[in-house]
Amino acid sequence: MTNKNTLTNESLLRELGTRVEQLRIRKNLTQAQLAKEAGIGKRTLERFEKGETVQLTTFVAILRVLDLLNPLLDLIPDQNHSPMQQLLQEKKMRYRASPKAGKTIDETWTWND
């Protein structure tokens, strides 16, 4: 198996185009159908499937129709909610009130009769 990090940009674009073409065919979609649903021209889809460059918005539109947006977003995980950050945040969260340091609670409280 080839290391994907060693592929040139051009090789990677050809591979992406080939995979999209294979998936499109597996889903029984013609180029015209996929292009129409994605809101792009058929010629643009043809160029993409051949490995030519297209705009990122075009790529996203194609992935949306093929129901592949979640895997795309999974490529770059959300940095705000890592498991370690959540664990550290939970440790800092207070679950009950307590007196301030150095002060004691007056245990002889009575009603003001």
C-alpha cells in the first residue's frame, strides 16, 4: 500500500477523482445527475473526476451529495473539546458550595426571637 503522504498533489487529485467516480457509479448516479444535485456543471465534475483542480466549494458540494461531509470534518478534529481538556475542565468544576478559606461557619445560629 502506498503512503498517501508521499503522493504528489497531482497524484492525490487523480486518486480523489477516481474514488468519487467509483462511488458515484456505485450509487448509480450519472455525472449529469451528480452535477445537478451538487449545483455544478457537468464539465466541472468531469474535470474533477479526471484529477484536475476545482474550487474547494465545488469539492464540498460533491461530497455533500455523496453524503461524505462528516468524514471530511473528521479529518480535522474539533480542537475545543479534546477528551483531555474535558477531563481537566471537570476537575475544575465546582459541585457544591463551601466556606471561604480561613472562615468558619457559625454553628450556634438561632432564630431571632
